[in-house]
Amino acid sequence: MTEVSQPGAVSRALRMAQTLATEVVEQVAIENGVCLHSIPMRVTDTHSSSAEIVNLPCGSTQESKCPPCARRAKALRAVQCREGWHMEAEPVRAPAEATEEQRRLVMVRAQWEAWRAEAAELGESTDAIGLAIADLDAEIERSGLGGDVLGRAVPVKRTRSTRRRQDAPDLPRRQRSSSTVGRTYAAPDGRAYRPSMFVTLTLPSYGRVRNGVPIDPGTYDYRRAARDAIHFSKLVDRFVQNLRRVAGFDVQYFASVEPQRRLAVHLHMAVRGTVSRADLRAVVAATYHQVWWPPCDEVRYPAGCLPVWVAGDGEDGEGGYVDPSTGEVLPSWDEALARLDADDEATPLHVARFGDQMDMQGVLAGTPDADQRIRYLAKYLTKSLGGGIGAEDHARAAHAARLVEALRYEPCSAACANWLRFGVQPKGAKAGMVPGRCRGKAHKPEHLGYGGRRVLVSRKWSNKSLGEHRQDRRAWVLEVLGLAGEDGGVREVGRYIWRPVPVGDVSLPTRRVRLLREVARAQAWRAHLAELQARAREVDLPPELGEDQMIMASAGCGSAKIV
Ligand SMILES: [Zn+2]
Ligand SMILES: [Zn+2]
């Protein structure tokens, strides 16, 4: 009997062929900068009643999820970094422009909210829509719009007693100007220089390492490593505050958080303007962040005898966690903090500091060195922090596993389920919380304990939100292609109705077909751009089309139609 005569074998062979075909199509899509997981949307023109399907790029920043979107996100970050680093004039925010962008975002947001309600009503999953909304909210926040667009109450920040305030570090305090652009120096030949800095900050040693692996895992301080990673972004905030105090101007920065070989996070920072090396050293040495959290070094409730949730019966109807044997209600998060405040003997749970290994380079605008640093800052943003350990690298994989184990029961935030293990109700406690199963980013292997943003940008860096940079690039592409037109190639606001195409809609081509169509479109646009590039000397075009611009260009073709 041959294999082919078996029905099972035939379908298996067919399945394999199908899988192979999909892989090839995906590869072609990647090569052409086409999003792999675009969201099909039906766009109806209310004037003509005609409709078409537009594929919205997924917008992922991670190469493991969507390489083309991740590359575009990286290129956009490089643009943002470049535009802010050596600014010569004070950024001035034009309120009218901001309002335009914000209004657009809020309108899109409102539409998504309506879809979510509709999907919920139909009993469909709202997960994907929820994710899109979360992204939009982040974008709205970055655009500088305060509060919550839906008018939900913004939680009031608890004010700590003054005794627990962070002590001011021992640093010289300079007269502070509101300038954000560093000093200018005149060279003997009369030319002006406005130097900037590239700074690298690392965390302290937790034990000796060789090739990224502790020499003695038994004495390597995994707990300290875990807590430093969890509170790293706060430490960076403190550093910036102190730096501004010493520098005497409103220092602006673009920073990226990256993994070191030993699996600790560190920070690369492009800083506008300079301070002396001695001052920078003093700031790094004096900077610390105290974590005033309830104690969590002793396990009060190990697995097997965890606190029990009791539904509320009082007027407020809120439940709470109680001791499984005595029935005593555990202190709430606020109560635990109040106790800490009242205790004169209390010490912070953790004090985070930087290590001795600090690096600072002076950088001049427009030099190849500056370009190289910018590429470096964006280089690894599309990779997860904890990724990149080869399967054959057993020692480092074991090191990573020990760090993840140390992070497992470490509280990552006030709302972390792990607080139950230490006898405190997490902030906003609800039924079903289990220590060791918190879904916070910090506990996941790919984040190495760091749950914050990978790119940290100060408010007055480039004077533009990421959304505005994106709009700029899009406008540039449309301009080059001669598509700008009177409405700038952007759909008229309010004229079109956007709806996600439901799964199983018969009018929706298969994913493979949609990918191939987008590839054809990307190729046509690229060919057109290349042609314009070839004629660049005849027509008045922006400078040469570098890789970044080509990437942005292919983004433009996917999104030129998007409001
Ligand atoms: Zn994508
Ligand atoms: Zn957690």
C-alpha cells in the first residue's frame, strides 16, 4: 500500500502544502513590509454609499509578533530620537495643533467604544477591540490630553506623610532656568557648538558573573536583582529629577531600557545638553529610590493556607480577604500603608540605586557618531528583554529561570496578588486572586522583572507625540508621491464609517489573498518611490530615501487611507 492511497496521508500532505504556502506568503509579506496580522475594516463612504475593505496594520512593536510593524515602530522611534536630540530652539507647543490630533484620536476612540458595546451585545469576544482601545488610550494620554476620555473618575493619588518622603540627596543645587536646550559654546573659529550627551546607566552587582552567568548562583542576590528591576523606572525618574537640579536647566532625554548579558536591565539615554562628567558621576552616586511598601520578606500565608475571599454584606457590598483560620480581615492596602507611616521604626522595603558602571560620551549634532548612537538606541526595541537566550545556552537559561522564580512571589505593584502571601490585601482586591499567578508584566520571563515602557521620552523632547511623528512621515510620503491633494490624502473626518469585518464574512478574502494584495500594493508604491528617487536631481525631492524612509513609506501605503 502506498502512502498516497491512504486518505489520512493525502490530507496530511495537503495540510503540509498549505502550511508551506502560508509560510512563503508570510515571508514575502515580511520582505515587503506588509503587516502579518492586519485587521480588516469595512469603510463605507456615507456620501456615495460605496464600501471597501481596508487592512489596518496591527501596530505591534515586537518582531516576534509582526516583523514589518515592529520595524516601522523602531524607525519611528529613531525619528523621534533624532528630532529631539540637538534641538536649537526651545520647543513651543502650539495648542491648536495638539487639539486637532487629540480630537481625531477621541473620535476614533468613540467609534471603537461603540463597536465594543455592539460586539458585547452580540455575545462576541471583545478581547481584540479591548486591546486596540487600550493602545488608543495610551496614545491619547501621550498626546497630552489629561484625564479619562470617558469621564471615569481618575483615582486620587494618596498623599504620603512628610516623614516618609524621599530624602533629598546630597547634591549641589544650581539656579534652575526653564531652558530645555543646553548651552552653546563658541569655537575660536567662530563656529557654535551645542554638545549633547549619550549616557549609559547600569544596576549594581548582585554577585560575580562570567559570560552573563553567576559564578556562584547560591550567593547571587536574585531578590535584590528582582526588586531593582521592578522599581527601575522609578529610579530613572529620580535620576532625571536630580540631574535637572544639578544641571540648572530643564534637561530633556530619550532613553531605551535594554537587557544586559547578565539579565539585568540597563538604560541608554540621549540627553540634550551636557553636564560635566564629575557632576554626572555625583548625580548617579547620589540617586536612590526608596520603596515604602509593607514588609514582604516573611511569608505569612504559604500556598495551601491562603487568605479566603469573603463576599461583602455591608452597605458598600465590597468583600475582602480574611485569615483562613481566625477569620480576621487582613489589612487593606491603604491600612497597611497608614501603619507604615505611623511606625517610627519602619524602614523602606527596598532602596534601589545604580551601580558604579556608568558611561558618558559627548556627542555633537549631525556627526556620524550621533547617527550611530540613535541607531543603537532603537536597535533592540523590537526584541523582548528576556528573549535571545539560545536553546544551547543552558547556563544562562538556568540563570534566567532562577530570576523568574525570584520574581514569582515578589509584589510587582500595589495591586499584585502576591500581597496576600504577606498578609496584606492588594489594592483593589477582588475574588480569585492567587499569589504566584499575578498577570503583571514584571513576572513574565520576557520582561526580566521590568514592567515599564521600553522607551522613556521626556515631555519636551521633540515637542511632538509619537502620533504626530507618524502623521509627519505619512504626510511626507503622500507629498513625495504627489497624492497630498487638497485634503492631504486623509479621509475627511465624519464622512466615513469604519467597522471591523466580522469573522466568517463571505465577502472577506482569505488571509493569504489579503496579504498578497497588500504585497502588490506595497511593491507598486515602492517602485514609484524608487523611480522618483532616481529622478531626484531633476525634481525637487527631499534627501535620499534611506532605509528608514523606505520603511515608513511602506507604512504610508498601508495607512494612507486611514483617518
Ligand atoms: Zn503588523
Ligand atoms: Zn504582580
